[in-house]
Amino acid sequence: MSDRKKIRLSTLLARKSAGKKIVALTAYDYSMARLLDEAGVDLLLVGDSAAMVVHGFENTLPITMETMLDHTAAVSRGSKYAFVVADMPFMSYQASIEQAITNAGRFIKEAGAEAVKIEGGLEMVDTARAIVRAGIPVMAHIGLSFQRIHAQSGAKVQGRKDAGHAYLLESALALQEAGAFSIILELIQADVATEITSKLEIPTIGIGAGSECDGQILVTNDILGLYDKMQPKFVRQYANLGATIIDAAKAFGKDVRGGSYPDESETFSAK
């Protein structure tokens, strides 16, 4: 893929008008970022889902700015072509606009991200606008929000009621007006996501929001079979690396215990 060009903000914006789907996945470390980048993924999201799939928490709320900065820096080093977006963790942007700008700036300056993502609808419009005005691209995120998991009473499909439908559409339009370059639609009724997508000039990226979004994103650990605590309906598993890793570790253990590893070819001796 030597003819590939770096994915930039303008590339993503042009995909919608061209009718070309955007491919996005999560990444949390250098090695995975390098592999996904080589595979041709357009956008790498350093998701706060790292709290769950990397650090073992029950939800995304505990992960800190410092931890997310470390993950983002590693992914940035591993990505040559993909556009890198950093997820701003819970309470890193909600307290004040000044806090939001400062922390968003850290992801760009210290960790090498090209954009940040914030969760929330109408209540986050002023924050999104302020970050954009500071020169930092913002990806918005509406629908299911794990940062608001308690307020939303768990993981429920969004947009099924008229009020929820109206709120999502109004939020999407307002976030676009505020300068967001893209919006993630998570766990939203498919016809509602389709309507939002049709009314926006910026691309939508779906996760559990049907096939009509301008792109799709999933958690990489889910599609690779590396995380089994949650198995959402919308996840398609493309590999079962969890079982492969277990088998490899068992084989290594068998060889060590049986004395066949290391053998002579794997041992250094005096010349």
C-alpha cells in the first residue's frame, strides 16, 4: 500500500460527499496501532474503553487524563497514515470550558493526537465550540454514553421515544454548527441514525446505529475476540485471538515443563 496518503481532516470530510465509507477502530498501544494502520484503517480512536478492555474496570469512568495521554502517545507513534482521535476521559472537560481547552490541548501537544472526542449532546455544544475555536478538531459523540451510564440508567437503545429522537437530531445539528468535524452515533435506533446522517454535512460514524452511517467503528478487542465481558448485538467477531493466545501459552508451558524449550538451536554457547 505504498501509494497511500496520510488521512487528514479534509480527507474524512470529503468521504461523506463522495459516498465513501470511513473505517474506524480503537487502539490503545503502539503495536496494535501499527498493525491497524498497515491494514488501512482510516481513523484510530484512542478510546476511554481502555479502562475496561485494558485495565479491567467495569466501566470507562475511572480512567485518568494521564493514562489516556500515555495510550494516545503510544498510538500516535504507531500510526503513519490513520487519523488519530483521543477520547477525553470523564471529568476532563465537563467542569469548565477552560479545563476542556487545556486538557484537549494536552492531547494534541503532548500525545500527538490530531483531534479529540467528547461525549454529550446539546449540553456540550458550548464546550465543543470553544475547543474548536482554540484550533483543536472535535469529534462529537451522542446516543449511548458510557461517561453518562448512570444518568442513562444503563446501556439502552437511544432515540426510541419521540423526545429522545428530537434531542438526538437537535444535538447533532447543534454540534455540527459548533464546528464538530464528525459525530459518533452509538446504540441509536437505525432509522433515527439514518435521518441524522441525511441531515448533516459532516460524517457520522456508527456503532450499533445501523448501516446508513457514513462510517463504522468497533472496539478492536471485541472484533478480535480479546474481550468477553460484554458481547453487544452489534459486534461482529472477526477472529478469536483469545483462544489462540491461550493455546500458545499452554504450548509454551508444556515445552518448558517438559524440558524441550529452549533446545540447542535456541541456546548460546561458547565459540
